[in-house]
Amino acid sequence: MRVLLTGFEPFDGGTVNPSWEVASALARSRGGEVSALRLPVSFARSLGVLYAELERLRPQAVISFGLASSRSVLTPERVALNLDEARIPDNDGSQPSDIPVVPGAPAAYFGTLSALLWARALEKEGVPAQVSYSAGTYVCNHVFFGLLHWQASRGGVGGFCHLPPFETVSFERQTAALDAFLGDVLAQKFKI
Ligand code: PCA
């Protein structure tokens, strides 16, 4: 089974984005069927980069990560909204307001990798986790919605997890817990 992990470049003045650190570390240690893709924090460019890799790789599962700097636990996301509403400019200086991610697409999609089982699996590995019912309306939600929209017609399952800063939950703890979850996904424990 091919699994694609995605993380983001730094944004909002940050120098490191934990989502890319974790995604790339997981892909490095697993290798083979697991690969990682770094996405720009850009409303205009992120989905083009993602879609090119999805076409090339045709992964059965895509697991995406983003930083939620104000959260203190790992939060698998339940839902993606068809809405861009940027509180701050993206890395291109663009700040869309009240526009759809994909015009004419449904108002929302549910993630197709169970956020509930994901959160439970992470807690079992000893990291704090909680299902989130809003991925926000910034670039993370944009990518999650775009991913689920692509998969709705072409197949594959998609999940998104917001990660807290490493000062709150260390790189080692986040990576170890997510690696165990990835093992469950690869062992097809999630009906993929
Ligand atoms: N977090 C932002 C975008 C990139 C990232 O890592 C978000 O939550 O939308």
C-alpha cells in the first residue's frame, strides 16, 4: 500500500514547521511505500503541488499534517470546509476572504480516515490527542478540503492532523506516536 504524508513549510515568521519535520522523519524511517511531500503555505499553489504528486503516485492513503500553534494536543480533524478565510496573509502575501476552496463543490467533506480511532491510537501511545471538528479556514483546511475533493472522484482515503508546537509535545513523542499509528494504517487496521 502506498501512503503519502504531507507537511508544510514554515509560515507566519516561524523557522520550523513541525508538520514537515514529523512527516519527513516518518517517511525516512519507514521508507519504501511511505513517502513525504512538503507543501507551500499558499492558497494558490498548495493544491497544484499536491495534485501533481497524487497523479504521479496514486496513493491509497494520504495523511496530512499542519501546525496549530495555539493547540496543546494532537488533533485529528473530522471535517474540511469549502471555505477560505485567512486571518493572516499566506507565504505569497495572499489573504482570501469568504471564498470557496472549490467553487460548486459540497460545503464540506468528512475525513475518510477515522479521526476518532486516530485520536484513540495516539492516546494509547501516550501523547495527548483529541478529535477536532474544525481545521480552521486557512491553508491547512484548504489542503484537506482539496485532498478530499480529489479523492471523492478518484478514490483513496485522506486524513489530516494538526500538531502542537514541539515546545508543547516534543518531536520525539509526536513522531513515535504517529509512527505507531502509521503502522496501524499500513496493517490495514482502518479498512482502506
Ligand atoms: N498550519 C496552517 C497552515 C500551514 C500550517 O502548518 C493552518 O493551520 O492552516
